[in-house]
Amino acid sequence: IQGPATTAPEAAASGRWLLDLGADAHRSAEWLAALELAWEVPREGSHLRARVEASADLKQWQPVTDAALLDVPGVGAASGERLVQRRIEWPAAAPALRYLRLSLQPSTQLTGVQA
């Protein structure tokens, strides 16, 4: 999947996002390796805590992974250097299910997601 994170405004307020990988996504020979997130970063930077869960039916959810994400000024901040980690690695043993629920703390407005 790739594209802008267009969803209801309440998703940004709650910090929870639902991703639909499609009915046949889990049958692909090239299953998900990672999620790359994009968000507007304040000048002082941001630190996020991400949790990903997976479901086949939107009723029962299985935890997949937790990750620390950041985009902050680096040591050479005056020259524009930044320390960036926007990628959530997908564990090899994680279930291949259609729906992903992404929770971010603090809640953040995503501008894009790439898998």
C-alpha cells in the first residue's frame, strides 16, 4: 500500500488508524516487510510510540509489534541535520492478515503510509 493517510478527523484525534491491505494482500508472495509513516514534524521534532495490531475480521485483534519513531534535530541541527526513524519493521513471524490497526502516542496526524 502507498498513499496519503486520508481518514476521518477523529482518527487523528484518537491517534488510531485503520489500514486495509485488501482481500488478497495476505496471499502475496511478497508480504509486508515494513510500514513507513509520514507526518508533519514541528521544528523542535517529534517522538512517537507506535503499536500495530492485525485482524482478519475487524473483531479480534492480535498484537504485531511496537516501535519508537522519531524525527528530531540532530547534532548539526544548525546545518539542517536530523535524526529520523519513521519505519516500523514487520516481524517475520507476524500474522498475514487483511486489516492493520496502528496506534500512535501522542496522537499525530499522518500524511502518508507506505508498505
